Amino acid sequence: MRDFRAASISDADRAMLEYAVKLTETPHAVGDADVRALTEAGFSDAAVLDVCQVTSYYNYVNRLADGLGVELEDYWTVEEMTITAEEFHARVERRVEQRADRGGP
């Protein structure tokens, strides 16, 4: 789970994560081909926008915190901020069920 390139994940997840890494490390190099790779992997235009926004926001918040020297609280441990694949998938499933209960996609 720490190295998606070595993980057994779907092609769509791999495309999304490759895009997120490129947007994070070399945003100036992201172009039409990168967006096309996401749509070819099955992402809708709205989903591509979501991936871009979440990645960008995460990078913004971390850069803001780093730039101001913000440190994690002493009581936060790596173990508390890390979840297993099973926990992640259970959370995703709960969100899907909640959306369905509200009549959403």
C-alpha cells in the first residue's frame, strides 16, 4: 500500500495515481495526454476534475503547512494515520451505500 506501482490494483487506479504523482512532482509537465490517459482508463470528465482537485488541494494544504512550519500534534502517530486496504475498501463501500440511500450515484 505504500508503493502503488508494486501493488495489485486496477488499471484505472494505476492511471489515477500516476496522474496524481505527475501533478504533484512536475505539474508543469501535465498535459492533454495525461488527461486522455484518465478518460481512456474510464474516468468521466467530472471524475478527472475530482482527481485533479483532490490532488491539488492535498498538495496545497501540505505546502501551506510545510511553508509555515506546522508540525503534527505529538499525540498523532503514524499508526493512527494509516489504514489497511480492508479498512479503506470498507470506508469506500460505506460511502457508496450512503450515496445510494440518498438517491445519488
